[in-house]
Amino acid sequence: MDNTLVSDQSTEQRILEAARRVFVVKGFAGARMQEIADAAGINKALLHYYFRSKEKLFEQIFREAFGRLLPGLAEIFSRPLPFFRKIELFTETYISLVIEQPYLPVFVLSEMHRNPDDFFQKHIQPEMLASIRQIGRQFAEAAQEGLIRPIDPRQLMLNIMSLCVFPFVGRPMLQRMMQVNDTEYQQLMEARRQSVSAFIIQAIQP
Amino acid sequence: MDNTLVSDQSTEQRILEAARRVFVVKGFAGARMQEIADAAGINKALLHYYFRSKEKLFEQIFREAFGRLLPGLAEIFSRPLPFFRKIELFTETYISLVIEQPYLPVFVLSEMHRNPDDFFQKHIQPEMLASIRQIGRQFAEAAQEGLIRPIDPRQLMLNIMSLCVFPFVGRPMLQRMMQVNDTEYQQLMEARRQSVSAFIIQAIQP
DNA sequence: GTCTATAGTTAGATAGAC
DNA sequence: GTCTATCTAACTATAGAC
């Protein structure tokens, strides 16, 4: 792990950044307050001074990570654009987002896995669910109008999410299985910005 | 002596089964030896009697889980079958496998995420890598022969793996986002056995 | 706000009786 | 083989000086 000190920020910011780095790699249970303190270049006691408990510190990190993972994406599907263009824009935006924050998905997924309903109730707003339903309706309409072939809209949604997210979640395994080095893998991810939407669009052509 | 309950299994087997259940949900760091002992209906000390340490017990569970995740799948691509049939067979087999062991992928992925090279060296045999390269070559050939459209074989491999695995890895999130209940989600996974290969095959048509 | 020192808990591992 | 009791280390959290 990268243990470089985070400096020229307020102590609170340094703690948050350090906590992010540690939690995201080790998870809640695996993270140690001492390690976060070291990474922030401060003392353990100060962590509690700023954030009362490990739990509370984690909450803040998780909430923030989760918030970054979806917002603005649903919005794309409400724009007045051709259907296929929306898919292009969505996949490009999503993949770009995750290229910049590659640890986010596996962090959110594995923490959620341990405590699904709890985390979900805490962090998912009803509006988000509404906009997801809205996307589903658009898929269904497109199929009905013959714009795309008949396909269960939920399957289409699963397929799109899978193609965007999994190469990042599964990277430690996939990269080693495919025996490519870091640079090559990053290039593959760059290329996916275009190739994934092409793949999807051909797959749903009538 | 014969104080065993329902279980006609050996103590060792009961421990392994309990450990599997606990590790798979909580991960190595989150799991507690006490919880495993409780789940197995035995004492903490007995865990150490059978498996020296938490580390060793975990090793055994992880090795086994990992072993179940790929084997036999690479073999499909060495059979004398039409190319598209191989893809069908692969996705069907994979999805069926994961339907039966839905916790496997996220367990393997999140543990691997914390310690990639270590785990990889311990658990990946060179033959597996060879057969993966072999699959890659088949993709490349199919593209060259014009059987499928030009596509980077590595991207195709990423796409196939993503479509098969992610809906299981991401289930806690996806299911809640899409607001479907357990039964419906299982039905969706059943349906994917067919629909995923159809999706892929159309996407790579020349 | 930041530190040192320490209290309080928990969890992995071992000793020893049966 | 299985148990109870206990040791030891690690970790979260707090007290109190500066």
C-alpha cells in the first residue's frame, strides 16, 4: 500500500484521505486505526478526537464513496437524446468515472455484501430508485417501438452494469489470468470506453 | 461418546462447513473463530486442534473455493465444437455453477483484492494460464477467419466474464437497485443461462 | 489541537483435565 | 477428541498533560 504522507491540508482532511485509502483496500474489519493514523501522519488519539469512533469514521468514508458511484448517471437517461446515444454516453461516463476511482466498486460491493439492508437503507435515496425505474421503462419502450430487439429490460440493465463495472471489480483476478501488466490493463480500460457501447448496441440491434 | 446431533459428519467436516459459511460472508478479517466454533457446534479449542490456526483454516477454505470457480471451464474450449456452440456451453456452464454457489465469486474476489500476488501464486497453476491463453487464441482466430467481427480477444474475454459473473458479485446492490425480490432475482439468473450467450453471439456477429 | 500513557475489550492460541 | 480455563497480543477508546 501507498503509505506516503498526506500534507498541506487540514488535519481533518488528511485523516479522511488516509482513512479512504486504508478502508478501501482493507475493508472495515481489516482496517486498523493505527494504520490510518500513520498514513495521516498523526496520532491515534486524534482520530477519536475528530471522529469519535472507527464506526463513525467508516460511515463517512462509505457514504462518500457510495455517493460518487452513481450520481449524474441516471440523469443521462433523462436527456433528450437518441436512445443509442444515451447508452454510449452512459457507458463512457461510467467507465471514465471508475477509471479515476478504480477501488470504489469493490469497496462498496464487499462492504455491502456483509450488511446489505443496513447499508442500503442508510445510503440509498428514493429518488435514485425512481430514476432507475425510469431507465427500465425507457428500455421497455425502445423494445416495444422496435428500436431494439425484444429483450427483458432488467437483463439489459444487468448486462450494461456488468460490462461497465466488472473489469474493475475483478481486476486483481482478471489481470493475472490474462497475464497483462498494469499499463496494458489500463489501456484495455481506456479502450472499453468506446468498445463497450459498440458491443452493447450491436447486441440489441433488432 | 456418541453425543452427535443430527450431523452424521465427522467433526472435521462440520468445522469445514461452518468455516466456509462464516468466511464466505465475513471475509478473513471479519470472521471470528468463536463464531465458526458455534456454527460447527463445537469448542474453539477444537478448531485449533484440527487446524492449528485461523490462517491455515482459511487457506483450506479459500483454496477449495477458488478451485471450484474455474476448473472444467477451460476444457470446454478445447472440445471439437463449433465456435458459437463453445460460447453457449461456456456461459451456460458458468452461470449454472455460480447459481449453485452464489457466494463464491465475491468471496474469492474480495479476499484476492487484499493480497493479490500472494494468493495468486499460491492458488493458480500454470496449466490454467495456458488454457486461458489457448482460449484467447481461439478468439483471435475466429476474428481472423471472419467468423466473428474484428474484436480485441482480451476485450471479448472481459465481456464474457463480466456478463457471467457480475450479476452474482453485485447482487446485494443490483437486486436492491432494481427492486426485485429474491425469487424474481433467481428467475432472472436462470434466464441468463440462455440470454447471455444470445447477447454475446449477436454482439460479435460479423 | 495534539500528544503520551493507559484502560478496557476482544480474539487467537495454548495448557491440561477427562 | 473434546472440554474448561487461561495466557497473550492486538486493537479500540479514553484520560490527562501541554
